[in-house]
Amino acid sequence: MKEDLENIKKLADGARKEILGVLEDYGEESAKTVKMGAYGAPSSLVDVRAENRIIQMVKEEDMPYNIFTEEAGFIDRGYDRTIVVDPLDGSYNAENGIPFYAVSIAIGKKNLQDVEYALVKNVPLNVDYWAIKGGGAYKDGKKLKVNGKKNLYVIYLGKKAHKQSFELAQKIRRTRALGSAALEMCMVAEGIADMFIYKFKDNGYLRIVDIAAAYLIVREAGGVVVDETLKPLNMDILGMERKNVIAAANLQLLEVFK
């Protein structure tokens, strides 16, 4: 147990160092598209370099995991557990000098429900959110607990947002949209926000690499994570699907969708 958590912390530290190095060395060029990722989206130089660093570390230290990442897809190393990696969640923020982006790493076997270890690293602040299934969620060693009374929702409100998201934004006192799903979900776990809503009008948006780690952190902090039908969220570890995702401090808050 201790070794798994230490491994993902080490990987996140390595990715953070790579991200900051690329941003410093390449500036605007760090946003240049260098390949198409596993999900069919363009991958920037800083994304790929961070991912390559994680893959290299796993192989060099022979960590006992398969690898599933945003850019490279699945790398089968013959193990029964897989690390699910978003090497840079909030790429646009990182590439444009907005200090809100993260490395997200989780360890699981088959699906979101059996994720055992999770870590989201706030790269600019060098702060770790982490969780162990059945063992609680923490921010740099301090135990996290949801609140539910902050009257703050984190809501995606771009042009593809579901109309219900705009309706909710008109009712709640405070809303934010900050550009890193993993860190925004951690705001719910930390008790800063009551709810996180990524609900699109046509299709789902978030992938398992985006939310695998934050999912466990929210759950272990006492919160709930559901899909657009308000059923418990589940996704295959190696799935390419995208889903709408809602994280809340408690079930009562979900009544706003009914």
C-alpha cells in the first residue's frame, strides 16, 4: 500500500519537473501540436513530454503496472493493475500562463469503481491531493472532508454546455469555471465548492484519464460522483468513452437536477 502511493507521488513529481522545464525552455512553443493523442485530440509538446517522463520512470524503475494515458493510450506491461494518467490536466491554462493545472494519476484494475490509489498534483503550487480506497482523502497530509454549505458551484459554461448548466448558474450565489477538471473536483473534496458540473448538451466530455484520480478523492472525502442520469459514475479503466460528470458534497444537492 505505501509503495503504491509513493510510486504515484514520485511519478507526479517527475511530471511536474518536466512540465515546468518545458514551459520555461519553450515558452509559447510548448503549446505546439506534436502528435494526435489516443482520444483523437491534438497533443502539445508539454503534454507529450510530461507523459513520456512518466512512462520512462515506470519502465526504468520497473513499477508493477500497465499504463493508460491520454496521449499514448494503453501500454500492456503484463500486470493486473493499470495506472491511469493525465500528464497535464488543464493544458490550455499551462500553455497560457494561467496557474491552475495538474498531473492526475490513479491505480485500478477494471473500472472506476475499483480505483485503489489516486493523486492529483497542483503543479504551480506543488500541492498534492491523494486518496486510498477505504483510507480517506488528504491534501498534503491533512484529511479532507466535503462541506456542502459553501454556495459555490464549479460549472462548465462554454458554448457546448447544457442549458441546465446556465439555469443553475443563475440560481446559485457563486460559480467558477477554472479549466482543470481534476483540480475542480478536488475543490469539492476539500470543501471549497459544493458541486462540480461538466454537463454538455450533446455528448459527454470527460474521459477516465481526466477524472479517475479525482473521483476517488471526492468519494473518500465523503462526496458523491454521478453521471448525467444521476446514477453512480462508472467507466472502464481502458475505456475511450466520454461522459458528463457531476460531483457533489452530498446526495441532497443533486435534487436541483430533478
